[in-house]
Amino acid sequence: MPIIDRSPSGPLITVTGLSGHGFKFAPVFGELAAELTMGETPELWSRRFSIAGHLDAA
């Protein structure tokens, strides 16, 4: 599962975990990252993509 999330401590957007089959989703992940950069909450974004969501699953 990729991470696409806004840093809670600053203006950093993290997009990672796109190796292998993830490359086919790069255009959508780019759109999500752009919307996060503009301060929006993307419609397709899910807590599963967040850093906190990954920590909860661990």
C-alpha cells in the first residue's frame, strides 16, 4: 500500500511505495499529491494512504 500524505509538522507531501505495479497508478497518485499540496482533502484519498494508517496497521 502506498503512502500519500501531508506531513503534520510542515508543508511536506510524501508519495512512496510505487514500485512494481504501482507505476500504473502514478497519474492518480500525482493528482492526490497535487490536491494535498493545495490544502484540499482529495475525494479518492483514504486513511490507508496515510502515515498514521500504516503505523496503525503495523
